Amino acid sequence: MPPNATPRLRFREMSTDDLEEMASLLGDPRVMEHYPHPKDREEAAEWIDRNQRRYATDGFGLWIIETHDGEFLGDCGLTWQKLHSSVELEVGYHVKTSAQNLGFATEAAAACRDFADNHALTSRLVSIIHRDNRPSKRVAAKIGMHLDHTLRHSSQVHLVYAIDL
């Protein structure tokens, strides 16, 4: 069950019908700038499959975010991530380039933060962010997260932002 709709967004589970949009999103070099590489169509299909498994096992994952009119904007949601010495619940988000800098990532991430809090999924929510990804750092700050030097990711180029719920 995805988060409640926000004033501009609604959430829904990913399906194989989303492959075109997800392949375009995850294949966009600007969206994936801080990943090792943009994803190809097969990797996008695996992304959808992995999130469908998360819905079944965890009850959550990354959801499609779209306007109330049904325009695809990207994905946002919650996934378990392994840090250096713990497993933490992460809020993650990807917004298509034409919809960036309009507050959609912040609105979606805040809804996912509230979903995790309202469903008592964890006592701390994190976001693992590449040290050069200033837009994602701003989103994390806007939803109340702070850089947490006590949490470390195995990659030296990633920082961990966190908020207690």
C-alpha cells in the first residue's frame, strides 16, 4: 500500500507496464549522473521486478510518482540498505529531468518519510547520497535530514543523511 496522495502527487506500485517510462528515467545520464552508469532496458526491467518483490516481502519499495492527471514523474520510496555496520531504511527518489527543480522530489520524499513514521517501520530513516549530488542533499535537508557522521556507507563517495522518526 503506497503513501497517501499529496497536493500534487499520487503514488502507485510499479508494474511491467511502466517499463518504457522507467527505462527512459533510469537511462537518462542526467538522472543517473551519480550512479556508476545509466541503466539499460534490461536493468530497468530488473528494477521493476526488484521493487515488485519488495512490495510482496516488505510491504513497500520504490513507487511510481505521478501527477493526479497521470503524468509520470519518476519513482520514490523506501528500501532496506546495508550500511557499514547496520541495515537501515532509506528514502530514495528519481525525478525525470523535465520535472526537476519543481519540488516533486521533496514532496514525494516527505510523503514517504511520513509513511515510514505513521507505519512505525523504523526509528531512523536514512538517505545515501553521493557527495557531489547537491540536489539530493537539498531534498534530504528539506525533509529534516542531517548528515550523520556516525553512519557510513561502504562507498567512500557516499554520505549518509538521517532523521529520527
